[in-house]
Amino acid sequence: MPRQLISSGSPFEEQIGYSRAVVQDDWVFVSGTTGFDYTTMTISTKIEEQARQCLENISAALLSAGSSLADVVRVHYILPNGEDFERCWPVLREYFGTVRPAATMLSAKLLDPRMLIEIEVTALRQRSARHGVA
């Protein structure tokens, strides 16, 4: 199966030279995704809202790949201030509470000081999603 590149339409993708997601066989690799609303290129000042927007952006990329958050097997959370992570937990539990992927939280500086969290996921598309089986 040829590699499929997925774009969100974010100007960052072209400026930096990357794809929002790459599909290879049954794997979907979603790039580190921040809390920008790509339709308005705005970002909230609240980490909880940024976390939610990150996951909505990731969900859209996965959907374009014939996948969903339910297929996520690995997640990396990157925050400039690790002490803020606990404030995200209710949002993360809402999206991943039943999926429970393997997860890592890292504290590192992000590209833009407005970015309070970045989330990267890897998903393995389920057989029913790959073959259109309900």
C-alpha cells in the first residue's frame, strides 16, 4: 500500500515541510498537534481548551485516514510546564478513558509561547475500519 499524506490545511505544514498525518499500511502517525483552531488560526489561552482542540484536530486527521481515536495505541503529551499537565487530565480522560493508549508526558519548550500543550499519536487501524466491515 502506498504511503498516504494527510494535511489539516494548517500553514505550518507547508512552511515547515511535514504532514499532519502519514498512513502506512494499517498504521497512522499523527504529527505533534497543538491547540490552534486551523479554520481561524486562533488559540485559547487555557490549557484545557488547547488540549481539547488538539484532540479535535487529531480526530479529524484520523478520520481522514479511515481511523479514529479508538485506534490510538500510543500518545505523547508535550508541555512547556509539566506542572500544568494535571489540569488536562479530565479532557484526556474524556477522549481516551476507554481507549487507554500507552502514554508519555514530556516537558519541553514549544515553538510558540502561546502553545501550552502538543499531542502526538500513533494509531493502528482496526480490521473492520480497513475493510469497511461494520
